[in-house]
Amino acid sequence: MSNSVIAIYPGTFDPITLGHQDIIRRAAGLFGTVIVAVAAAHHKKTLFSLEERLETVREVLQPYANVRVDAFAGLVRDFAVDQGARAMVRGVRSVSDFDFESQLAGMNRALAPDVETVFLTPEARYQYISSTLVREIATLKGDVAQFVAPTVQCRLLQKLQMPVG
């Protein structure tokens, strides 16, 4: 990949997990700029507001000089084109993820033929992590320390009004 290529990595990141961070780290090594596109998520009920998710994602991705974080609403295709992105990064953990993501990639290719979808798999130790499961475990007072960064865990505990530390 060319070091001048802009890639976007869209998602709701509710919350951002170590699996997301692994995909972003990998993408940052492949592309000149990676834009983590945090979706307004009008179709989902999120635990964290858009502003909280943006703040959290920016905080954990601070070490990556070529990664920036922006919000978007509407079609990811429009956001990608507006940003001059040539690639869309998608994380794939399983065969069921691949099935859904390949359909989505086909639709995105039809809508934005100049934006290629690139599938990345996380390290094996992160393959089973999902934001949905992390939220559920945290809501049921389970320990999510092995699934999210410490700052994310702290924000989850505060959001769910549980003792921190």
C-alpha cells in the first residue's frame, strides 16, 4: 500500500475494544492516514453518547501519529469520499463476520467504486471480543479488564455507576 493512501475504519465503538485497537494498529502500519470514523449510530441504541465515544477513542489512540478520529452520520460511502479515502478497513473475527462484511463490501463497491474494502483479522487473543459482549459483561458487573484499555474500563464503570478500582 502507498504511504499516501487514506483509509477509514468505521464503527460505533461502543466501547472501543482491544480488538478494535489491534485492527487500528495494523491499519496504521499499512496506510499513510487512518481515519477512525465513529458513527452517530442513529440505527442503534448506544451506551455512550457520540461525544463520549469520540473522546474515548481519541484518548486510547493518542499514541498513533497517523490516526485521527472523526464522527460521521449517514452513509459511510459519503464520509469516505468526502475524506478522500481510497480504502475502508473492516475487522473480521469469524466466518459469520466475513459473510456480513463481504455483502457490505459489495454494496459499498457499488456505491463508491474507488474505495476498496480491506479485511483485517485481529490477533487470535482478540478474535472473540465484541463491544456488545463487553457492554453485557460490564452491565452484569463482570470484569472487562482483559477486553478493553484501562481508561475504557474506567469509563464503563463510571457510566454504569460502579465503584472504580
